[in-house]
Amino acid sequence: MRRLTGCLALLALLLAGCVRDTGVEQETAAADTEGVTVGGAGDCTVVDIAVSVEKIDLFVDLAEQFNASPDAQLDGGGCAVMEPRAQESGRVATLLSEGWPDPDVNGVAPVVWSPASSAWSGVANQRLADAGQPPIAPAGEPFMLSPLVIGMPQPMAEALGYPEEPLGWGDILTLARDAEGWGTYGHPEWGPFRLAKTNPTISTTGLSALIAQYYAATGKTEDLTTEDLARPEVDDFARGVESAVVHYGDTILTFLNNLARNDARGTALTYASAVATAEVSLINYNRGNPDGVLEPGEELVPPRVPLVAIYPEEGTLFNDNPFVVLDAEWVDDTERAAAERFGAFVQRPENQQRVLEFGYRPGNPEVPLGEPITAEFGVDPTQPQTALELPEPPVLVDALERWDVQRKGARVLITMDVSGSMGDPAGAETRETKLDLAKQAAIGALDDFSPDDEVGLRVFSTDLSPTEPTDYIDLVPIGPIAEQRDVLAQRIEQLVPTTGTPLYTATAASYSDLVDAFDPQRINAIILLSDGVNDDPRNDDLDGLLATLTEGTEGGTETPVRIFPIAYGSDADLGSLRRIAEATNAAVYDASDPGSIDRVFTAVVSNF
């Protein structure tokens, strides 16, 4: 299959320039499992590379150079083609620890893995060790570096004493616990302190922030142990920080895109007070490129309120982006030799200079720092002063397990479309309907909620009741999922397709109900799955709906309810669902291929 891919690559380039096999992923980020055929033909060996999402453009650029160079000619004859594929680091770690199941869904198993941090290699290897299996990810050469920072809107950082006053996770904890919020610092109009932080089981910045929090709680900079994590004061510190989280998610780009939209309309300071992110993402934001992907012809518009990088005084971690040639049964000697040749290629000083252009610090110490690692873009090349040691793999796994009970709780209403089109076939090669697949995915995603979360189920369609006109029905009221997980699964399994799609009415009602019963101690959110367009003649007012939703996100509101829509199937109204998500500072997920709905549901639940 790898050789066949190489044969097809040149034809693909001639036909379409750059072929993107877009997988299903959150709209605000580069697509997960996004493959980019970058060159090669004939009998070349194709080396599949799993690359963390934020650096796919750089890897494609270097792969194109390599594939067109003499370096692609292998010793003893033959040639090599490097083919990068964007994959979230946490997801790859899970797939590798499971032996890379179901390639039809998850894509070709990689030869090379470049996660954002070596921490993920440790997580994958430890999970394999716990299952009695050998490690799969040997130590890799750092490809490029980017420290974890706390990005803050400049006025907020200055209110805390930046740049003269050293700041860190201790200050974040104090802010999180202050009932007066920014009022304590003379700015009650900014509302409570809000922290944007990703899900550490998927996102590298989330994992790095979690580790940094634990170090800050213990006062250590190295040798973090599982005994440290179990200390009551450390647990209390972690819970305090998590209490300020806006919501979680699979990528920090969700928050940066939402922050950019709020900045454009003058509400950046009431959306997020701080963002735990990599330095490179903060640079991209200040450049005017919040999602880190520069489309052809895209004009960069820097934000009105820039972010500044806080390098925590307790110390921080570097995302080292290792270049790892996997020690896996599916990697043969020729692929390994080709991968190692590319690994040497990317370490050359001239190629490390390209790393710097993309906003990373070079992994090769021979390459000096320069633009854009400058104060102009909100960062400091002399920082961080203290680098934290990456904990041992057992500690990493323990930290992730503890986070699952320390994280902020959620109050979520699953709102599912059961219109007639949900009964359509899911694909040409299956007898299952779209609703069949959606039910399986929703039931499976129930296990991803924390036992402390509160979850309910609402369905919507026209003519749901034979006795009274209604567009939606609550099948399971919102309540503790630990007490009603089986009931939720049973009611989801019993769903059947009915008639029309009153999308706007169901969305407005769900939003209003959650605002009325808002719980300030939880993430309040709606998962909105729809496979069609609003076809309710009684309510076709999208602008009115958006106005209502937007009112709930402005002015530092104390009742932020996020709507995370899933555009399901090729007929879903992705445009309207995207606007609904943006109006509530959330994110839309594209599941235009019904076969991807299982992965999409998992990604959506990562926000809670």
C-alpha cells in the first residue's frame, strides 16, 4: 500500500497540486488525520509521518524540499517520499498503545511520529508497559522547541504588575478563587477570572499545563512523584485552578479563534482572562493568524488587544517536538532508513532556520534565536528562566487519571435531531442508517463524561407528540450521569426518525433552558447534532436566534452557555451551525462523513 501511494502521488500533484484527505475534525483547527501528498512517484518508499496539528504546514514545507532533493535517493538504490499527516498527539498516543486499530478509520499507521512533546511518547510507552507489552516510541531528537506560557491580554497582565512583577500559577490560583474577580484589581467590568485550558488527555498544552500546575503546587522543579500528586494540598491546588476553566477542548486553537472574533468586536477582555498555550501559538495570534494556518491570499490582521506571554515564575515545560522513528512491527528496514535520512535533513541549520520562521525555537542549538521570538510579538527570548523536568511515564499517567476527577464538572444537554432524514442510509456500503451510527456514537461517548458530570437528553423534530404540538421532548432530564448512564443509553438506543427539522426553535429553547438553570460551578453546554437545514416555516429567523445567543456572551455575562454543534452528514447546514457555535464562543464539528461520527462525538465531549 505504501508503494502504491508513492505511485499515485505524482498523478495527484498534477491533477490537484496538493491533495488533502480531510478527516473529520473541529472546524477551528487543521483537520485531524489530514494527509498531504507532497511528491514522489514510481517505486519510491512512502514514509507516513504523524505530525501534531499545529506544525503540519512546516512539515509539509520540509517534506517537499526533501522529496525534491538528492537526499531522497536511498543508499543501495530506490527513493523515499515523506508524507506528513496532521494528528493530535494525545490521539496518536492512544492509538499506538492500542496497536493502531482500524486503519480504514484511523489512517495508515505511521513510521515517524512527531508529537508536540516527548511526554506523549512516555504516555504511550507506559500504557503499553501496563499491558505487558514493549515500548514503541524510543527517545527522539528534539525537532523544535516552544515553551508553555500563560497568554494574557496585555491590559490584564499589566493590572497584575506585568512586566515588572513575576507571575505564575500561584497567581492564577489566587485569581480563580477570588469571588470579586477582576474587581479586586479595579476592573469589575472584566468580570470573573476565566482560564482557557485544553483537555490534557488529548492536547499537549493541556498536558503541559497540568504538569506545570503540579510542580507549582509542590514547589519542585524536578523529580515529581506519584506521592506528590496524592498530597491533599496538591489536589486542592489543582482543583482550584480547574475551577476557573471556561471549558476544555481538543485544541487551543478553539480559544484563540474565539478570542480573535471577540477582539474584533471589542469583547476580548470578557471572553478569556488567560490562555495556557505554547509560545508559538501566542506569536501566531499576535501576528493575526490565530489558527496558525495561513491560507492563500489570507490577510493578517493583528489583534487590537495583543496577548503577552507570562513565563510562570515557578518554571515551565518546553514542547520539544521530538522526531521519533517508531519501533513498531509495521515499520520495515527500508522505511526506517528513509525516515532516519529525513530526520537528519530537518536538523540541518538551514532547515532549522525555517523552524524559526514559523515561530518555533530551533531544536539545533547552533541556530541563534531571532525574529519572531521578540518583544514585538509579546514574547521574551531570555525566558523561561526555569525549565521543568518532564516527569517519569508512571507519573504522567497518574496525573491524567487524577485530572479526570479534579477537572471542572459539566452540565450538558445532548440535543439530537431525529428528523426523517436521519433514517437515510449512512453510506453506500452499509445497511445502517445515519441515526444508527449517531446512536452508537452517542452511547459510546457517555463513558467519556466524568462521574460527577450532569447530562440530559433532548430530541427534536416536528410532530413528536400525537396529543400536542411540540418540536422537542426531554427524554432524560439533566442529572448526575453516574445515576442515569444506563437510562441515557437505553433512551438513545430507542430513538427513531420522525419528520421535519425545527433547528432554530430547538436551539433557542435548549439555550434558554440552560441559562435559566445555570450552574456557576460547572461548564454549561449543549451538544447539538443535526443532519439538515431548518425547515420549520413557523420559525426561520436565524438572525434573531444569533442575536439572542450573542447577547449571552457579551458584557462579562455570568451565565455563559456554550453550544457545540455537530454538522452530521453531507446535507447538514454547516454554515448556520458554525454561526451558532461562534455566537456562544464554542466550536462546530464537521461530521459530513457519517462514518466519522464516533470520533467526532469523542472530540466534542473532550470540551467537558
